[in-house]
Amino acid sequence: MYVICKDMNANNKKLSFTKIMKGVLLRKENVELLSPAGSFESLIAAVQNGADAVYLGGRDFNARINADNFSLPEMKKAIDYCHIRDVRVYAAVNTLVSDGEFLDAIKYVKELYLLGIDAVIVQDMGLFNSLHKIFPDLSLHASTQMTVHNCYGAVLLKDMGFDRIIVSREMPLNNIRTMTDKAKIPVEMFCHGAICISYSGQCLMSSFMFRRSGNKGVCAQPCRMKYSLSQGATSSEASYLLSPKDLCTAGNIGKVKDSGIISFKIEGRMRSPEYVACVTSAYREGIDSGKVENMSNLSKVFNRGFTGGFVLGDLCNLMNTVRQNNQGLFIGKCISYDGKLRLMRIRLEEGLSVGDGLRIDSGDDEIGCKVKSIYCSNERVKDAEKGDTVSLKVDKTVVKDSCIYKTFDKKSDAWAKATYLKGKEIQKVPVDVKVRLKEGEKLSLDVSDGVNSVFLESSVSAEKAVKHAMTPEKLKEQLSRLGNTPFSIEKFVFDVDDGLMIPLSEIGKVRKDVVRKLEEMRASVLRKMDDAVFSERVKELALSVSGARKKRTKISVHVGYMGALKDVIGSCADEIIIGNGFNSKEDMDIAEASELVKESGKTLVLAAPAILTDAEVNDTLGLVMRLKPDKVLVSNPGLLKALIDSSDIESEICIDYPLNVYNTHSAKALVSLDKRIHRVCASVELDFEKMKKMSLFLDNEVECVVHGRLPVMTSEYCIFSKKCSRQCEKGYSVSDRLGMRFPVKGLNGCRMQILNCKVLSLIKQMNNFSGVFDCVRLDLRAVGDVDIAETVESYRNSLDGKRFDAFELSGKEFTRGWVF
């Protein structure tokens, strides 16, 4: 007798992956839901609410170092838990790594590799290049910290060996669609959570304000502080000028899927497990059904208010200048307040329960309270529905029409906790079971999840039944009792003879053994790395002292207007940098400026911005072809790719510091891309000894910035966007609570750049740089009214060991940055 039965009760909301390739997902929907796991509880919440993958970090080398994170034993436990349940695990190793940390980072990734990690998220170019060589079968994802925001940049990273790109949050959907069509590399996109106002990877504000670098995982979030907008002696009232709302694309999931992305990423490794549960559940529903039925559920957990962000073009609704912490869910306005009874009346726009938490914005007062009682139609109730008019006990006086927000939802919190605290298996992995029962033979089960198969037999053989024969229906009932395991049986195939019996205890034992064995197989790791092979591959990456001898240290000077250009031409500068960004006094005719520099006999360097759309990359490439500069200063990975592909351009290529050259391995990786790349500018977050080491080990030229007001934020958002009349050219600054002023400038493409409150000045330390570095740079575009020729001469004299006047180049308004 041969019977096929399908279990219609299989609880499996997720679609099973038919095949997993390195960097590519082949799935019915071809889209992944990727959730954050800052703790093990958050990981369980993500998995049990439908995540296809989670991303997490270890105790070092990750950009959320203040999350709970995972030790290596905890990482093993997390990976096993996820793999058993058909969920992939990506480890964030997404900080910049110094030469001194490099070997430790490599060894750490080796441990992750052996534990069975599915992919590693990387920011550091040198670390990526080394991992790609040592672990060629390990999937590597480009972090959003790499600031990939155009097709050229995506293709560059694909050519280098990246398997996936996490694009900048600033990319609109139509640009992402173009990237997925043209670059032919899997693209991951943040779909929900906190937004940085600056391009990720280009923010130095925390680094310079608090010596806590976002590129090292310890951002102090200065964008969430209050600032005043200042011009001269006048300042606006302080508000959260730089604090965006949280991104939410849950109402536009269809549009996002149509962009061709392969992964919906939820931000939130610093958020609670309840947050992870709620948001993951909502996006699981949206991806599977095309719609999130109850959008208000997303407001029941932490949020700063929601925006469609740059990705959906919701720029008029981007910022929350009033509040930088939890906005909550708006539930209505105060109708009246009875001072004697201390009762506030409100007509509810959302449901309310005893135990919920509220925030009441009553005039200038902010009242926080817990709902202890609800009165509806003169009756005390535990719950009230949307549309009910209720009275709530509030001790403080509430002004009429005050807005009321629910900041804690007791029911939602209890539901979320139940998904990760009680150990209940909500999401099930479907399996097929073949059952064979023949007289004189042992009961056999062949269980398959589509990849792994387990075959087990009972310890006793089937016999002729005396009373009650075992039927396929009875076998199905017994075998389906998988209980709280990660599996559900999707299909049964029976090959069972009539009139046989076998003890129920034997069926139960085989069932339990099959589940245990299948879990072991799904958690097993097939990877191996011989210690000798690993050591040999690491040895190939060892740095050696460069044979190239440093000559006289040159001075390059970056200027932004014609008057300054003429001054620097008459100075002792060796190289003159033009282009890239704001003009502080007057427009610079770039063609005229180029000719003036060429006529002077000095080296002409054309600088390009760090942020460029594909069209702007093409425009910049055309400019390079027309001007034919001696050198091109490149800050954008897309422009670097375009220049590499343009073999007819003879200009030397110089890698600039926005590409985050933080170690010698990164410098070598970038230099190896093209023979025209002769120089790298070290990261401005490096100290002197780290830069010196890079110069010692690199055959190519090394430059470092020693003077200038450095950019600390670059943003697509403009503070003046609502009333733009070129305000960015009128001397505005944002001022913090200490009165420190950060100048605001407009960039190409109507972008905004915020500069440091202090000018970097290393004039007194130039004796350390002489003969150690090939070039030092003075960025004089925004340092105020200084005598440019005199400034350059002072640096030249300091480099040469001669007397120099440092009075105007040092003091409280100057900083030595990270260098000393």
C-alpha cells in the first residue's frame, strides 16, 4: 500500500531557500529580511518573528561596540541556533583597523569562519583585500560605511571581489534600480530604523568633538544634540537641527522590492528585543503579503517619528527638530482637564490599556505617566478602543489640546516578550518524511529538509497485529507530534503494509532521534582551515620596510577662490589643489584657474568631491579630460573606477582621505588597482606614529593633512532647504551648547557640509614630518582671512628646520586633531 499525505497544518510562514550560493540568494521571492541582533534575546526575537538572516557583532571590530554583542562561544551558539532554523548569520567586522590591530582582526575572522558564519560585513578596504585572499570561499559584504552610492562604485567593489553591497541610505529608489540593473551585484538596503544625517563613513563629528570615532564603533551621536543656527552675533533657539526621524518603508514594500534589492535591512543593534520582534514581524508580513496591515504597531516601539527618507524622496518630512528620543504613538489630544478630580479627558485615536505609558506635551511642560485607571462612560475599564472618549488620572495640570503619545504599550510588549522569552518555536522549517513499515523489518524514517537527509530505524521490527493494526493515519498522528521543535512536516510519503503493529514508544523514540540528528546536521560546519595553510597565507601579507627613500617633503595647498589661487601661485607651494566643493568668497573659474597653475610651473591637482552621482562622475571625468591636470585627487570609489577604466587619461591618481586609508594594507590594496595611482593621503583619524608606519612600509607616496578646517559631516540634507536663497554662502554655523561654532557650507549638487569648529594646525610639529612623508597638505579654503603666502612659507620653514612665525597659526582656536 502506497499513500501520499500532505500536512496542511505546517506552520511555516517563510519560504524555504532552494539554493544558497556565495553572495546570491535564489528564493521564490528573491528577497531577504535581515534583522539586527545586538543580544541573544534580540537574535531569538528576530528568528522567531520571521527574519531570513540576522547581523550581529563580536566584542571587537564592530560599529556598535556598545551593544551587548557576542563572545566567540556565544557566537557559536547563535550560529547553531540560526542555522537549525534556516536563518543565515552575518558578522559585522565593519570598523577601520589599524596596522597594529590587523593580525588580531584576521585571526578573529578565522574563528568566525570556522564557526560557520555565512558572511562578514567589512568597511576596511585592506581588511577586505586580505580576507578575500585568505578565505576565498567566505562571502564578504561591503558595509554602508564604504559610502557606495553610485553604479561605478558598486562595479569597483564587485570587481575587487565583494559579494554584496550595502548602499548608502541617501540613495533614492530609482538610483538603486539603476544600480541593481547595471552593476549586477546583490544590493542590500536599510529599510527601517535610525538614519545618520551624514553619509556613513564620512562623519567625523563625534571623532573630533569627543575623540569617539564612528569608524571605530564608538560614535557619541552628536547629531542627536541640540544646536543653534548662528550668523554673526545672532543665533536661533537651540533645537535638534541635525536629528532625522527614523526611516520607515513598511508602507512601500512593493516599490522597494521592485528596485531589485536582494535584502531588506532593519537597523537596530542597540535596540531592545521587543523592538526587533515588532519590526521584524511587520516587515515579514509586508514582504510576504505585500502590505503591513497595522502600521501603528511600528510606533508602539522606539521611534523618533517616521520618514520615507532619501530612499522614498520624503525630504520635507525628514527631520525631528523637537525630539531626539522616543516619539511614541499619537493617541489624541486633551479635550479637558478637571483640576479637582485630576482627570484628563481624551478621545482616543488608538487603543489604550491599563499599564500603558504616556507622554503629554502640555504647553512647555512634558508630563510622563503610567495609565493606572481608565474611565469610559462612567465605568472603570481595563481597555479602551479607538474612538472611545475616556478619562485618565493625571496628577499634573494638562492644557487643553495638548498632544498625547503612548510611549509604552503593555500588550505589544507582552506579545513581543512571548516570542523570545518562552522558548516557543513560532517559525518552522518544513521537512518531508518517508515512512516504511514492512513485516519483519524495522520501522524506517527518511527525513529531508531539501538539503540534509536523515535515515533512522527503530530498534524492533514490525509484527502482525493481534488487535489494532498501525495505519498510515495513525503513523502520521504519532510522527506529527514534533511539539516545540523547529520543524513541521510538510509532506508524508508512506510505504506501509496492512495489518502490522509496532510499539508507540518505538515510534516516539525514532521521531525524537530524527529531530536531534537533523538539528546536528543543520548546525554542522563543513569548513576547515589548516593552521599551516592559514599561517602561510597570513605570512604573505606581512609588511616590509619600503626600499623607496623619501625625498624633500613637498607642500600641497588647497584653495577655493581666485584671489587665494593667485596668492598661492606666488608662494613656495609645490602643488596647488583646485576644485572639490564650496567657494567661500567668489566663484572660481576652474578652467581659468587650471591655466594659471599650469603657467606657473607648479603641479596642478584637480580635487573631486567624496559624494558623486553617476552623472556627476561622468561630468568629473569629462572635466579631467578637458583640463588634463597633473594629478587627480580622488575621494569617491565610483570616480576611481571611472578613471581606472579610462586608460587614455594620463593624469596621476591620488587617493584622498575620505576613502579612509587607515592602514598600510588599505593603501596597498588601492594602489594595486592601477599603475597611475602614485599617492595616498592617510586618514585624518590616524595619529602620527600610525601614519609614519604607513609611510615606512609603502613604496608609493604618502600625504597627510596638516592644516585646515576639516569637514566633519557631508549630507544630502540642507538646513536651509525650506527657504533656500544660497544661505550656505552667508557665513552660517551650527553652535553647540558650549558655543563652539561649526561652519555650514554648500557643496556641489546642493549638498551640505559642516566643518570642524577648530582649524587643524601642526605648524609646530613639522620637524617630525620632514623627510618622513612625501607631501603635507594645507587646506586653506575655510580658515578665515590669513596671509596665504606667509602661511605656506611658515610651513616650509618649519619643515626645513628654519625659524617660522606661528603666532597666527596656533592657539585656542586651533587643534592638533588625532595626530598628536
